[in-house]
Amino acid sequence: MDYSQFLSAVSAARKENLIRLTSRLTEKKPSVIMISGGMPNPNYFPFKTASFTIEDGTTIEIGEALMKRALQYSTTQGIPELLSWLKDLQMSLHNPPTAKYSPDQGQMEICITTGSQDGLSKVFDMLVNPGDNVLLEDPCYSGTLSALKPLGCNIIKVPADKHGIIPEALKEILSRWRPEDAKKQNNNLPKFLYTVPNGSNPAGTSLTADCKKKIYQTKAPTFLSMDVDGRVIRCDTFSKIISAGLRLGFLTGPKPLIDRVILHMQTSTMHTSTFSQILISELLHKWGQKGLLEHADRVMEFYRTQRDAMLAAADKWLKGLAEWYVPTAGIFLWIKIKGISDTYQMIMENALERGVSLVPGQSFSFDSSAPTPYFRASYSFASPDQMDQRDDGKKGRQQGYLKVQSNLLNG
């Protein structure tokens, strides 16, 4: 596949940073005398050692030698031991066909990013020229909209239901272009489709296996595992299961495109925090894949309990006043209020006055000025008692999420 056809003009113009290239080559040969780079002398870093206690009571020890490395510059793509671990994880979970391809064919590649938002932003920068058409599920994560709108692209909404993007709706939208249009210059075919297949934000929807097959037109449980053409870029993050503050995520996709993201990183973040990478790498190697998946199961069970508490409060206070889908993943409940056209004032003024913070639907709308009857409630942080707390109408007091909405709607 000719991946150059997908690059934005900005991305196509990026060149390798020779200082970064020298550092990468030197890392492969530790015996080389390093007088090319601008690395500070680690003997004068004030932090010498660190010890971290994890949930089972055991510890991760970072001694002086490893601490010197953790506080130093590292290669842009990521530290080798973490990249290797993550590649093994993707092979175990998804077994991408592209893992055995040549680089030109779209061989699977990974790079570490400063959280998933950093990865998303750089992927969009790599792909989008002003005027390009892009396909987005509706509603859509607000961070995606914030990253895309300034790039001057034409956003085409793809309708979704309780299972996520509707394959038939996507097919109808794509029928506006003919197969032969792809051979024409300036054909303006959609550049890419953005979707969150599992636990979307804000709707909490997850595509069924059948929907994924229809969208990709093959047989496999995840888009990465069915990527026979080398046209899937997957963005993962540790924010929701290990740490949001460590800011560590990773991109998996065709090497020619991931390499372009790496070039962008050379001129922006330079690399994701070495310390964060070392800490996560030490934890993952201690746990192994089995330990990571067991931890993820415990996290999911907690959020499942939180979701059920939120649904119970919704059934108790909003039945008949609003409607919602049961989230199948994620941490959000996407609620539509009946009988009103817009929730903005109710959420941004009335609810805040009564001590509850929610997010109005405009944050996830393609037109942020258009009215919407939706709002988003998160069940990740508040306790079940807070979700169901009695509303006495006193301003400034912490009130229950959904009881407040009930009182507002009932006057």
C-alpha cells in the first residue's frame, strides 16, 4: 500500500532529527563513547533511588543505576523493554495479521505516547489536510473534536445506536463515493473513520462482533486482529487501569504511519517520560500478562458495580423523565432528557448551584452551539450514596447526581 497518499502536507514534510537518530543508534551500542548528544550528566540528578508499594503489598525497587536511566533522555519511540512487552501483549490479545508483513506492507509497529490524547492528536496531524473529509461516530469524545476542528477538515457524522456505529448507516454514507473515484486526483474520499469500539465516551456503547465484521468486512473480534490490509491505527492507554497522571499510552499501526508519528514526537514531546516508562515497564514485567489482565478484571468489576449503582439511581429518579442505554463498558452514562431541547443551562447553572457537576451534551456535539437534550454522568468517582443522595434544595450542598436532575425537571 502507498501510505504517502494518506499523509498531510505537514507530516510529509517532516524529516528525521539527526540528534535523535544518533541517540537511537548509540543506545544499541552501549560501548560507544557518547560525545554527540546533549545529555546531562546523571550523577548530578538529585533523585537516587525509589521504592513503590503495589496493591498486593510487594514493592518495585528502582536502584541508582536504573534511576539514572529513568531520569535521562531516551529514544523517541519508547524504551526497548516496554516496547517489546507491549508488542507481545498485542500479539496475545489480537494477533494482528500485519505482524508478519514487511514494513512497506504495513508491518505492525508500536510507539509510546504521552497518554492516548497525545497519540490521537499526532495521528490527526499526520492524516488531515484542510478540506479533507473524515468520518466520526456521533456522539463523539470531546477531545477528538477539539483536536480535529482546528485542522479545517469536513467532519461527517456517522449515526450510532446502543451498540455504537450503525454499519448500514456507514455503508449509506460511503455510497456517496464510487470505487473508481479512488483513482482520481483530489477525489476527497473520506480520509479515515474514527470510532471507539468498546466503551465509547460519552455514550458507553460497544460494537458487537457482528457490527465489527460489517464495518471491516471480515471475521475477527477486534479491528486490529482483522487488519489484513494494514489500515488500522489503534490507540491504547494505561490511564484508566494503572494511572492517569503518569501519562502513558501507545499507538499500534502500520510502520510507515507510526514512523511519521515518531517524527512529529521528535519535535514536540521528544519522548514520553522515561521515568513513567521505567515504572510501568517494571510493573508489567513483575505482573506478566496474566497479572495485568487480572488487575484489569478487578478494575472492570469495580466499575460494573459503580455502573449498576448509577443505573439504580437513574431508574429511581429519572424514570419517565429521561432515557438512556445501559453502558457495556467505560465509565459514563449518556442520558437524554425528554421534553426539552437543551440541557446546557440546567447542567452549567442549575445543577452546579445545587452542588453537582455534570457535562452538557454540547461538549460531544459536532456543532457546539446547537442545542442538545443530552448530558453525560460519570460513575467512576462518586460513591453510590452520592449518586442517590437526597436533594433538599439548599444551594452549595453536595447533592445526589440524579436526584438533582429529577428535581430540576419537576420544577
